[in-house]
Amino acid sequence: MDAEKDNANPTIINPSDLPSRRRSAPTATKQPGLFDALVPAYPSLAEPSSSPEASDSDSDYEPREEIDEQEVYDLISTISDPEHPLSLGSLGVITLDDISVVAPTSARSRISTVTVLLTPTTSACSLTTVIGLGVKVRLLNCLPPRFRVDVRIKEGTSQTADEVNKQLGDKERVAAAMENRNLINVVNTMLVTCE
């Protein structure tokens, strides 16, 4: 079975060496009281932002949740590789250094761009497009619509990088790929391991 794989012996990164915010030290939390579930949650009167006298113009303001590279990495690093029973993060296909989040370029724009560069485990990987599609689908499903998602193959890491980048960059090709039942099943299998 290993003979069928493009890279039967990939380099594997120890999961404890992967960057993550999720492994932060546990904080002491207050044990819930017996009747806490019965008390409705009201905003604190001491907090100025929750005052009932807020003006109507404040209701038009929707706070922007900032998303950084680490959060994007946490979303996609646990995607499983279609050939190996390992995550894309542990295979080094996705690294924190190859993710960038660019804020809107003009004051009138609300669109931010998330760029992810993938590094296939081998330059002749035949599943590069599927991996890129899985990453793109995960980000499109998880990020707010104000983010443009750009998934590409890192330059010089794949023999088919130009063709794969063209496919992943074309909305119509991505939409057509997601109509293929077999491809949807492969992508869904990859995304099962996402936390």
C-alpha cells in the first residue's frame, strides 16, 4: 500500500512542536452555582458599553473580530492528509510562517485577505490540488465573509504549482470541483479531524 503513495515516508513534526494558542495553561474557573442556570444573563450595569441608553448610531456599528495568522493556522493545521493518517500541520504542509492576513487596503473596503502557502510533502505530489481545496473549503466555511481566501502552492515546491494555483484561484473551477461527489467525500474525510 505504501508503494502507491507519492511520499511513503514523509517528515513528521512532533505535535508538541507545532505552534498553537490552544495549549495555553488552564485558568482557574469559578464552579457554576446550583441556580446559575436559572438566572437570566443580563449585562452588567457597571460596564459603559452595555448601557441601555446607547444611541441608535451605535447599533449600526458592528465590531470587527480581528483574526491573525495563529488563528488561521489553528483552523487548518488539523486537516488530515488524504494519503497519510497525519495532519497537514504535522507533515509541514502548513506552517505558521506561510500564512498571512492582510487588512483592507483602502478605507472604503472591508475585505481582508488571508493567504496560505502550501508546501507539498514531495514535489510530485498528485494530491496537491485536493489538499489546497480542503484548506480553501475549511477557511471559507470558518471565516466571516469579509475575508478573501487565497490558497496557493509555495513557489518551487511542486512540479504542478502553476496549474494548481490556477485551479485554486478560479472561483468557477472551485465551485465545479465541489459538485463532484467523490471529491466532496475526500474533502469531508480530510476535514473530519478539524477541531
